[in-house]
Amino acid sequence: MGKIILIILIAFALFAAYSSKPDDKTCIIAAVKAVWGNRVPNEKLPMYFNQFMDIASQSVKVNDWIFMKSIEYKYKNEYKTVGFGAFKKVYIF
């Protein structure tokens, strides 16, 4: 009985992770803000913010795994992982 409850809990957690992945736009914005820091224009001025994001987002690659998303940023000629997206949040390190 204990094994069945454990399997049901694991299945529920995996379903919750699958259905609550953040969208790509959220992941890209978080990655650009993490890399560029305070150089990112304020979102209250959408003209500058959108132009900056159009250029900077070309260096971001979002890999969609089954239960989460891996976010990579291009440094020089190689992509390096900068964070993960899961449960509607983006975790940057």
C-alpha cells in the first residue's frame, strides 16, 4: 500500500512539473537580465526594452525538457547553462 501511495505522489509531482513549466519568453527575459544585470533598460520604456531584448535574446537558447527547461546563454562561441525553469519560476545561478 505504501508503494502505491509513493508512486501516486511521484506521478502527481511529475504531472505538476510538466504542466507548470514557464514559457520561453519568461526564460529569455530572466536569462538576459541575469547576464546583463543593471544594463537592461527599464520595462517601463518598452521601446528601448524591446530593442534591447531583440538583440540580446539572439544569444539565448531554451531547451525544453519533459519536466523543466534548461536556459543557455552564448559566451563567445559556446553555450553555457545559466539557469533552469520549473514550476512557473526561473532559477538562475
